[in-house]
Amino acid sequence: MKLSRRGFIGALGLGTAAGVLSGSTLISRPSYAQTREAAMSKVYDGGIMQLNQNESARGPGPRVLEAIREHATKRVGRGYSPDHVNELRDALADYYAVGNDNVLLATGSTPLLEGAVYAFCSSDRPLVTAVPTYSTSAQTARRIGIPVKEIQVDAGMGIDLAGMAAASKGAGLVYLCNPNNPTGTVHSPAAVERFVRQVLAQSPDTHILIDEAYINYVADGLMETALPLAKEFPNVFISRSFSKAHGLAGMRVGYALGQEQTLDTINGAWGMGDVNMLAAVAAVTAFEDHEHIAWEREENARVRAFTTSVFTELGYEVPPSQTNHLFVNIRMPAAKFREACMAEKISVGRDFPPMHNSHCRISLGSMEEMELAAGVFRRVLTG
Ligand SMILES: Cc1ncc(COP(=O)(O)O)c(C=O)c1O
């Protein structure tokens, strides 16, 4: 049976489409993308509240929107090479006090995660990752027949760093998501440093990717970037995304920080795509708007505290989150909770095995959305 793309998505159903279609992010989430016609109506996502993906509920700040408008000129007809991309790379390099060759830009951080698997893993050099964690690395590895060693998170929902280190001997790549998606938990600089030194002492050829997509949401003093470790060790590198606190998921910009030969190897193994001029100008404006990011972080923390209290007051456990999502122990299968919430036009997170029978990831929307959602969660959980 031949299905058009729309037919295919329809056949899969809203909840499963994102999980089933893998590969580039742009094609992996078509069910949530909307047409120009729908955008004109200002009713987004068919009126369904999107608490199922960890994008920013508030989008980019006003300076970024203004920069996009200002740069939407006839100049977009020129693009070889696109304006502002070098400017973005320079701004990142300056801020982190590294050379331009220590920054690898990509169309979202997804190609970096995929590329790292292609670059460093093989049939006898497995990927080591936590479970549950962000799954692009493991999905990529499975797609190309690379063995994956999954280490379950500990009882407090933190990543089992000792278990991961022990499993890393002979691995091609270790993926560490800090803070972790979906659990929201965070590891201190001392713990990450201990982990990195332990892995490299016993397995010097292993590479370690530290995904810091959610770093802007972490409260002061709980974590630091692992950049000093990337500067010290050629095998350590970091990925970052403009899709979260900077509110630019639809623009597709991410980057890696690491040593030149490491980034060259990733870039040589897999296409990073070309960051386009409007995305670059949006990203550089967002990156430099520290005031807005500080506000975004505060606002997210306020929404997070409110939403956490909704669940804890109902007697449900929520691991402390340093991100823009909660991994709630709802004590029922996520699928059942998801279905009940969807009946009230709220879409919550997909299954995260092996915890899909007890936990559900809920992305944080705006305060107004979460106040509405709180009523639905109360009804669904208290029956
Ligand atoms: C931990 C983590 N890393 C990377 C990504 C990929 O984001 P992007 O490709 O938009 O940068 C996501 C997206 O949800 C994520 O949660």
C-alpha cells in the first residue's frame, strides 16, 4: 500500500508519529507542523495544548523577532555563503574563549548527536547511554546496526554515572545528557569530571558527548558546562541547542564545542546541514540577549514550581527537575494518562521505557497553559 506523507502520519496517529519516524528532526515531527492556512487562523496545533515536546512555550524574545523581521529583505536571495553564519560562530567562540575551529554549527543539535555515532561507533565499538534519556544517539546506533549498552537511571532518577563508566570500556561513544531528558535531573561539575576521568582512564579511545541542551534552565550552583573538560581532553565534546531556552526550535540551530580534530571527525562523518541566514541572525541575537534568557529561566522556574506543586499536592512524586519538563510518577501507564489528557485536548509526553508503566514526561507550557492543564491533571488522576 502506498501512502502519501499525510496519509502515513494519519495512519500512525498523532501520538506515535514522532517516535516512529526517525532521521532528521524536520521530518521526524511532521504531525505537529502546520500549514500557512492553519497559521493564519491563529489556532495552533489544532487547538491541542502541546506539553509533549520540550520546546520553549514562550518562543524567542522580542529582540530576536525584531532581528528576523529586519533581516527578511531581498538579501535572502543571496546565500552562498549565507550572511551571519560566521558572525554566529565568532560570537560563540568569543563567549567561550575558544577558537572558531572549536565550534561546529549544525541545523539543530540533532545532526551532531547522529554524526557522533557515525564518527566514533562501529559494530565492535558500542554506544553507551542511559535509559531513559534523550534517544537520538541510541536510535541512530540501532538504525545502523551498532550495539547499544543502556544503563538504567538510579532510584533518584539521576544518571548512574558509576554504572555508565563501568560499561564504557571499549565503547566508541558515551552519551551523557546533563541535565537529563526526560528525568530533569542534573549532575554537578565534580561528578561529571570524576566520570570523564574514570571513563578515559580505563578506555582512552572512547569519546564522550555531553549534551547540554537544557543548561540555561538550571538553577545557579547545581551544574557548570563541561567545556573545561572538552578543552582538556580531545575525546570530550559538548552539544548545545538553540531549540530550548532560546526559543528557536523551528529555526534549527545547534552547535558543538570541542577540539578541532574531534569536531572535524564528526563533520566528516555526517552532514550538519547549512545554517541559513535568518536562523543565524536569530541565533546570534538570542545568544547575546542575556537579559531575555535570564527572564526565560526565571519564568520557567516559576511555572515548574507551580506544576510540581500540583502533582505533589495530589500525592504524586516528581523528581526535582532542572529543565523545562517534569517526569512525574503518575502510578499508571503513560499511555492511559496520555489518552485521558488528549481527550481534554492536552498532549503529554511519549512512552519512556522502561518507565512507561509508571512515569510520564510533561513539558512545561506557559503559566496560563499550566493553570488550565492543572485542572485536567487533577481530574484525570483523581478520577
Ligand atoms: C537533550 C536533547 N538534546 C538534543 C535535542 C535536539 O534538539 P535540536 O535538534 O532541536 O537542537 C533535544 C530535543 O528535544 C533534547 O531534548
